[in-house]
Amino acid sequence: MNTLTATDLEVVYDVLADALDQATPAKAELFLAKLALLSAHALGDAQAFTELTRSALQDL
């Protein structure tokens, strides 16, 4: 798996924040589900996606 620089992560964060604003609160959940599926497809590794999902659930 490739890693991102701190600058790249800031860009990703900003893009995600802007996209969530554009989606509106009513569609944010649908947007996040679509983004997750597209990201999983791009990642091409179901096990890695599962591990990332579990990691994201920690400390919510």
C-alpha cells in the first residue's frame, strides 16, 4: 500500500470536507457510502479495506 505525505493528507482532508459540504447533510451518508465503495474498488483489496474500516471505527 502506498503512503501519503502530510501535505497529501491535508489535500485529501480538504477535498473530503469540500465534498461533504457540497453533498449537504441530507446526502452525506450516501456520498460517504459511494466514496467508500469507489475507494475499495480502487484499492483492489477487500482484506485491506476491511482492516481500514475497522481502524476507522476505533474511538468514535
